[in-house]
Amino acid sequence: MSTIEGTRPSLIAERLVDDRHSLPLSVALHLVPGVLIVAAYLLLGEPLTRAVGCPAFLGWAIALCLILIPIQAGLVWLGYQRNGRLSLEGVLQYTGRPVPRGKLLAMATALIGWMMVLGVVLAPLNDFFKLFFTWLPYANTGGSGNNTYLDLHGYSHSTLLVTTLICLPLTGFTLPLLEEVYFRGFLLPRLAHLRMWAPVVSTVLFALYHLWSPWVFVSRVIFTFPGYWCAWRYNDIRLSIGMHVGVTSIVAAFGTAALVLGLV
């Protein structure tokens, strides 16, 4: 691990920015954020949104912000520990932009189409698996991400509109982007020693990380794997960002537009 002369990173930083993570460490780094997000929702997000009379998906957005933003700050800290300055060099990988712009656009468009079509096609599968998770205290909150705009009943149109406008830049763009930076830019490259299994493990662990919607596990593995395989195969995080952020932005924009136009 390289550093500037006269500095030495902490042992924790050295282990985290090493080119290879052990499987137990990688599992922990994937799943602990999910546990913390659920805890943040139950302890703060849900009580807060209930107190102000807003839909639960705002609570999930709050919980995600409370965990994902500090994680990004942690990556910056690792960069400072490694480089002696504010830089993510050596912390994030797959950032060299090896895929030409035209090819990138075509591939990202195809991945967006795949994810959106499979998300619709596999919806009945999600409904089936949800029958096994009705015991969860947040099973009927609508969750976040692609399920954000399902939790609409019992609220005035103005409340829903304000809430979706607040969530639009968060669940539509910022939070998915932060996830890709962490899971594909930081964690996936450090699974490279698993060779062809690296994107498989990354996809499965990322799906498991979504503890707030475990019933979507199977379909999430299916509709996200191509994007994460491409990011690994071409060493270009822009492919997974394009797919993930592209889909969430479209879903969030259409959901908000439907509310603005009074279609829902």
C-alpha cells in the first residue's frame, strides 16, 4: 500500500484498501450496511415520517442517507490515509474509463432496458416470495428504490407530491450512485481473486444487502447481474452506474410526473 513519504496509514485502512479482501471481510462489508439501514429506519426514519405524516418511503430515504453518506466519507478517509491528501486514488477502481463513449452508451441503454423489463416480468415472483416475509414490521412500507411509489394509500395528494419531490434526487440519483461507488468501485475489484465468480458473489451479496426488501432477492440477482458482470468484465464502473442510476432515475421521474399530473 503506497503512501506519501513520512506518513503511515492505520492498520484498518491498510487492510481495507488492500487489493484483495478475504471472503468473510467482503461479506461483512456488503451486509453490515444493510443491517444499519434497517436499524436506522426502525429507530429514526419510521418514527420521524410517522410524526410528520409522510409516507414510509421517505423514512427509507432518510435511513439510506444516514448510512450511505458516512460510508462515502469513510472512503474519503481511506483515500486520505493512503495518499496523505483528499484523493480516492487506490481506493476506487474500475474508474479508468476503458470503454469508448459510444459503446458505453449502447451497453448502458441495453442494460437499462434489461433491468426495467425484467423488473416488470418478475414482479409476480416478488409477490410470491413476499408471502414468506409478512412477519417483518416493515413488510408493507413499500421499501425504497423501484418500490418507492407503491406506498400511496392514506395520504393527501399534496403530501405525496412533496414527499416524492424530496425523494426524487435521493432515491432516483444520489443514493443509487453512492451504492455503485461503494459496491462496484470499492468492493467488487477486491473480489477479483475469485475470477469469474467475482461478479456473481458481488451480485448475490448486493441483493442480500437489501434487507428492507428480501422478497426481491431472486429477481434482483437476475436483473442486476448483467450490469455488474459488465462492470467487472470491462473494468468500467460507468456500466453499472448507467444501469442502476438510469433505471432508478427513470422510475423516480415517471412516478413523480404521474403525481404531478394527477394520474395516481
